[in-house]
Amino acid sequence: MQLVHKNSWQKNSSLAIIKSFLLWSFTLTVCLLVVGFPVGVLVVTFGILSTLILQFVFPASAVLLVTASLLAINVLVVVIAAAALTLKGIHPQEVSWLRWLHGKADLANTPVYASCPLTCDLNSLVTH
């Protein structure tokens, strides 16, 4: 009986770790694509210059080599960062700036419209 209970707990724990790793991978990929756009421009510039330099050494496969290496570096950075965050025990639910990931909106800032000073007191004038 004890062995079955232990396996169930271990299975749930491994599922939680896999879920956390996949959530971190998705989140870091989105952040890399959206926030890292200026860095992406620098990486593309570096890739173009590397391709031009390597074209003299490897005329047939310089573009393929540089493209594959840049893609592999990006994937490795995301996977290593997601693994590090998962192994540290930091779950995406604990991070305050990831509320958009869980659908929880920050209701601290209520929208104020420009017409509100004109129309907000209109109800109080009508009732008087």
C-alpha cells in the first residue's frame, strides 16, 4: 500500500516538473520573440556578417551553417534557462509579471476615459 502511494506522489511530482518546464519554455520563447526583437536584429546582423566571412571558406554551406548554429543557440538558451528555472523550483505561477499567462488581469489600474469628467456627473444631475 505504501509503495502505490509513493508512486502516485512521484508521478504527480514528475508531471508538475514537466508542466513547469513546458510553461517556462513557452514563456521564454514568447519573451524572446517579443521583447528580444532588438537583440534579434543584432543577431541577424551578426549572422549576415558571419555568412559573408564564411562564404570564402565554405562556399557551398556558409548560409546553412550560420543559420543552423544561430537557431541551435536560440533553442539551447531557451531550454537551458527553462531547465534552470524548473530545477530551482521557481514555478511560473509564482512570478508576478506573468499574470497574462494565467489569465489573471491586474485590476489595480482602472481605465479613465477622457469623457468621464463630462459624463460622470450627468447621472447625479438627472436624479436631482
